[in-house]
Amino acid sequence: MKLKKLLALDFMVKFKTTLETKFEKELFIASLRNYASHGNPLRFHNFAYTMRELILHVVARKAPEEKVIGAPWYTRTDPTRKVTRKQQLKYCAQRNIPDSFLGIINTTFINDSISEFSTEFVNLNKYTHITEKYFKPSPKEFFENAKDVVSIAQHCLDLMADTASEVISILEAEIDSSVRELAYESLPEEIMLLAPRVYTDYVQIEDVHASNIDDEFIYIGVEGSVSVTQEYGTKDDLCEIHNDYPFGLSMKCSLRDPSQLTITSKEIEVDTSSWYE
């Protein structure tokens, strides 16, 4: 099968979209060039080997050795190397979040995901071995095996992404109450301009979500509404108007100490446009 046709196959297209960098996409295409080298009895083995190296590259990019060593949960466990693949995968999942914050149940979940990745990766290894039995080219068998290799590689990358997403969800849940409390305390100043006297009746937090995450911080977006009473006139001629206004707020918290929340919004974005319509 020619390279152009290989790249058009659904499972190949899906896998390529999983890759993030230009080099990773180029390496994937190079691995398919190996597979498309008809007449070379090693074409499938070369393809499988390159695909395995591609997965290792993704792991190394997401978890460089120096960053893994700097993580609060890191301890050296192998005298022959500073960082193990399991530790790299752990960093891909939780970065600098301490084990003590995640707790036993959540760290066990991460370890189980790492074990599943390792099992899949062993399955990928077996396709790189060259034996006399599989030295003779077999186009049909090669294609079925190539589908298996891509499927295994896809599962490995999906495991990494899904585990990291689950850890973010865990972190969101753990800091949810602290985020809401800080949001309550920070609201709002813009609405004070709506009337001579404005009183906050209650604040409704509708959504707390992670907008981004890096090696040091998780960035949090907060959306909600504030219910206020606007007073006009004197005591004898008092007019009260009750209104709800949506607002947005940005925060970040340290991964090393998720209890430390900081507001990053330059100002709280309260939408009072409805009052002026």
C-alpha cells in the first residue's frame, strides 16, 4: 500500500491528529514510509520500531528528566538511571501535584493507569522483534499487524491524555469550595455604579473549570451571577430594584500547594450591560 493511501485511512488520520508537534507528525509519516517500502523484508519491523520510538518521544517531551526530578513526589528508585519510565508517566499525569494532596485512592488510580500503559507498551515491543518466521514479507499479515501497532500506540497516548484529564478533574473537585469562597469574597465593584446604594443579596457560582495547566499552576475560570438590590430615592420615597448580573473571574493555584489560590483577573468581569439596554 502506498504512503498516500495509508495516510488516508481513518485510523491513521485519527492517530496523526493525536500528535502535537511538527517533529512527531514527521516521524509518524517517516514510519509509514518504512512500511510502504515494498520489497524490504524488514519494512514492517522498521515501522513498528519507529512507532515505538515515537511514543517514547512523546513521553520524554511531556516529562523531561529534569522536571521529573524536581517534582515533590520524586525519589530515585533505580540505581542505574535517574528517572524511570513509570516516573515519567506519573509526571505526565500529575506533574507537580503532591501525592499527599491527591490521596491514596487517586494515586492508586494513577498507578493503575501507568500499569495499563506498560502492558500495552510491551505488546508494542513484540512487533519489533525480527525472527526467521516473520522475515518473509506477508502483505496481508503486515497490514493487520500495522493496524494493531497503530491501535496500541493510540491507546497508549489516549491513556496518558485521559489520566491527566482525570487528575485535573480531581484537582478541580478538591479546590472547588476554596475557589467559590474566594469568588464570594471578591465580588463585585462594578455594580456599585448602578445606583446610589447597591447591596449584594447572594452570589451564585455556576461553573468552576480548569482553563489551562502548566508545570507550576492550574488556571481556573469561574462563571456565575450576582443578585443585587439597587436602591434609589430617599427613605420616604424609596425605590428598590432587584437584578441578577453574570460575572467571570480568573484564578490560579499552585500545583505544589493547591490550597494557595490567587486571583489573576485584573478586574472581575461583571456584565451589567442588561441594565443599560
